[in-house]
Amino acid sequence: MTDQNPVFIPGPTNIPDRVRRAMQVQTQDHRAPTFVDTFAPVLEDTKRVFETSEGKVITFPASGTGGWEAAITNTLARAIGFSSRATGCSATAGLIYVRSTGWTCK
């Protein structure tokens, strides 16, 4: 081990040098066409987690705010409005998104 002092929660946890060296590669853009070759096997293996051999696994690469945007945009009608109590950072971000779209928020 080196003299590293990383902060992980829970932790701190020292990472073996062989693992750190294995991670020293250029990151891939998850929107690039070449990423499909890397990620397709992961999707196939995920079918076992969901106990399906025929189903199609779909992932949603986004932050929590992206999840809020997709959920709100695809499930609520603007005429209905939106009512929520912000109980944390994610909920607050959701309300900020709703208000930024011009929806009625109570």
C-alpha cells in the first residue's frame, strides 16, 4: 500500500495498489457508440438479477435530477398540477424542476 488516505463512506478504506493500477484507464463516454460493446454484456448479465431470460433490461443514465425530470415529464399532466413536500435534497431538486417548467406547484 502507498501512503494514501482516501475518504470513503463508510471508511476510510485503503485500496490495494493493484486495484488502483487496474482503474488507471481513460473513462468512456456513456453516449459514445463504442460504449455499447462494453455495456451490452452487463445488461445481459443483469437479466439474471431480475430473474428473466426474455425481458429487456433498460437503464437510465442520469443524476437524481434527471430521474425527477423523466418521472415528472412522463407521468404527470400539466393541467393536473403537482403537489409535494420537500423532505430532502432530491425532493427539493424535483420541486425546483417542476417550478422551472411553469407547472402549478402547491
